[in-house]
Amino acid sequence: MKNSTELLQDLRTHVSHWFGLTTLLLFALVVSLQSCSDDSPGYVIKPSLPSDGSTPVKQIRFNGSLMECYDWTFNYVDGRMLSAKSTMRNPDASLDRKYNYDFSLVYGPTSVALTNQTNRVSLSATLNLQNHIEKLQEGENRYFFSYTNGYLTSWQKEEVVTNSVGQTTIYRSSAVLTYTGDNLSKIVYTGVDEKPLTLLFTPSTEANPNGLLPAVGTREMGCLGFEYLYYAGMLGRPSRNLVQKVEYVYSAGVGTDYSISFRYNTSSGKTDLCTFETSDGRIGSVNYSY
């Protein structure tokens, strides 16, 4: 039979083992919880949507007189865009609504994975510290974007075309964007013909609470067909005010100058309708749903 000294020693040993096991279990629990937390939405990037906390637009639909443009449907979860579907619109009736695309967005701690689900093509995006895209690559085609104070101020596209005998040609287009105050005021766009086209923007006095792009000009802004990246918060800040007028000024001998005027309807703080008319009498509209 153990004496009191031996019993006390045994008790100390058991207590020591118990504390050691408890500490190990607590450490494992903390690691497990941390691992789960790292996988939670709070530990992946969250680009600032152009709606700036207000209701983000979920559908965009064009009607009437059209330039090349896209209808869109966006899906958001927890303040992030997770998918986008588009339908190409075209003034040529044989092409209008002919092409549809489906994009997905998956966010990580420092990046976003973009996939064109229709073509099963992944897009590689390089982000800056504000989660704005600085470089975008789709196949061999490359886009480069630059920002000042969070606003998109220039972009360049390199489109790589390989012919049937393997010869490769790179077609370049680019633009410089200028802002007056917090509103886009000018775009100088240079297409593959290397002849500049200037767009002059006149802002209205109406606010832009939902961060809408102008109804026209996304080609010159470098995001035609990729407008979803802007609405996902990755192509710079929105203009403060809705656009009242856009003037198209061509290089000599290239085209005829014209302008487009815009009017809006806003309900409960949301811009739900934009109607526009060109200087040569064409009329169209854009419906926005939230």
C-alpha cells in the first residue's frame, strides 16, 4: 500500500498529464477554428461595388436603336458578384441576340478566378491593392489597365490573330480617359486603324447612386463584353453623376460627328430607366432592374 508521499506524487503526475492533454486539445481547437475562419468569406477579397453600398444593378436591357452592346444579368452573394450572363445586341438583325455568354467569379485571399463557362476558357486577372484589374488575359489576348485615385485613366488591348499558315499579327487598341472632378469628361480612343476618336461627356445634375456605366461608350472604355468586371467592382470607381450628353468627334475623313442625349427615371433611389436620342433622330432606351 502506497504511503501519503507516494499518493501525493501520483496525484501530481495525473494533474500534470491532464493539464498537458487539455493544453494540446485547446491548441488543436484553435488551429481548427482558425483554419475554418481562413476559408470563410471574411478572408477572401471583396471588391467595392460601384453602387457603393446602395442597391447594385442586377439586370440591364437595351431596346430600340442599338449600337453593339450587351444585355446583362448579374448574381451577387454577400456583396460579391458570383456570376454574370450576357446577350450580345447588334443593330444587324441577323446578329442581334445571337451570342450568349456565362461567366463565373471565384474569390481568393488576393485574387479572383474568372471563367467564361460558355467557352470553358479561364481569364487570368492581376489585381492591384484596390482590387482593380491591372492585367487581364483571355487566351492570347491581353488587356492592360491603369488607374489614378481609383479611376480608370487608360487601357490597352493586344489582340493576337494567327492565320491559317501560322503567321501571327497583333492588333492594338487603347484609350486615355480624363475626369473633371468626379465625373468622366473625355475619352480619346485609338482603334486598330490608329485614327483617334474623341468622346466628350457632359454630366447631368442627377446623382449616380447605383454606379451605372454610361449607356454608350463601353468599347471606348475598354470593357465591351466585359462590363460585368466593372459592375463587380474591378475596373475602377464610377462617375458621381449620370451622363447628360456624349459627343463623338472623329478624325478627319473617318466618320461624321454626332451626339447622344440622355434622360433618366429614378424610383426609390434607383435609376430604373435611361432613354436616349442621337442627333440624327435614332431613339433607344435601357432598363435597369435591382
